[in-house]
Amino acid sequence: MSDEIINEVSEIKHMAFAVEDIDESLDYYKKYLGVSKDVQIQDMPKSRTRVAVFNIGSIEYQLCQSQDPDGRFNKWIAERGRGGLHHICYVVKNLDDSIKVMTESGATLRECKACKVTGHHPHPEGFIAFLDNEVDNLEIELMQVYTDAELEKYKSYQGI
């Protein structure tokens, strides 16, 4: 058996889109793609972001609008001249192994803007880490989804 560490990516957890006007963007998804009219918009006080979360098939979509003019998503939109796909969150089997493989291959860890942490840390659904814009100028989020015991331990964690 090899001691080689591997990066096991199993699925896409979510795709996050930077939008200027969350209500307008959500209207398009409802009108053209049949997204439920009951989608709720949530304010995330820690990251100062408004987020609409819904699924299309098995993929979770997050429409993200900064609440501040100099917020994370507004800055991203200003740099590119328009909104769009901001980051993809991939589920990995072992976050530490994935980080090790990716950084040894040249990837750069990025600070979580909400938590002010670089690297492995807890979030509401699992342990996460962000990579810089390594793949086609997209931010990559890696998530190791909590086990039942970890979910119980971190259920009150407010990461975003």
C-alpha cells in the first residue's frame, strides 16, 4: 500500500454567483429556470452578505450580494465589470490531505473573508478552506462535510 496522499474530490457542494441585485437575479432564475418562488433571501451578518440559496437538480446555487459598497462580492464585480460565477465549493474526503496535495502542487490558500482564517476551519456545514483564483480565475472552496458527531459539535457554529 502506498503512503501517497491523494486529493479525493467527490462532488460539487455549491456554486456561488456574485450579483449586484439579488432580487433581480433571483427573478430571472424563477422566471427562466423554474426555481421555486418560495426561495428565501438571508442576511449573513458576519460576512455582510445577502444570499439566496436554492437547488437546480442536485447542485446548490448561492446568489451573493454584498451589503457594503466595498464588500467582497462588490469588489469582485468591479474588477470584472459584471457579476457571475464567483466560486465553486467541492466536497473532499479529507480536507487536510486535499490542502497538502494542492499547495504542494502550487495552489495558494486564501483567507475566508467571513472568518478571517486562512486554511482549515469550521463552517456551518463542514470544515472548509479556500484556494486563491487558481482555476480559470475562480475561487475554489474545499469542504469536508461533517460526520454526524461533528455536526452535533458544530451545529451552533455561525461561520458566514
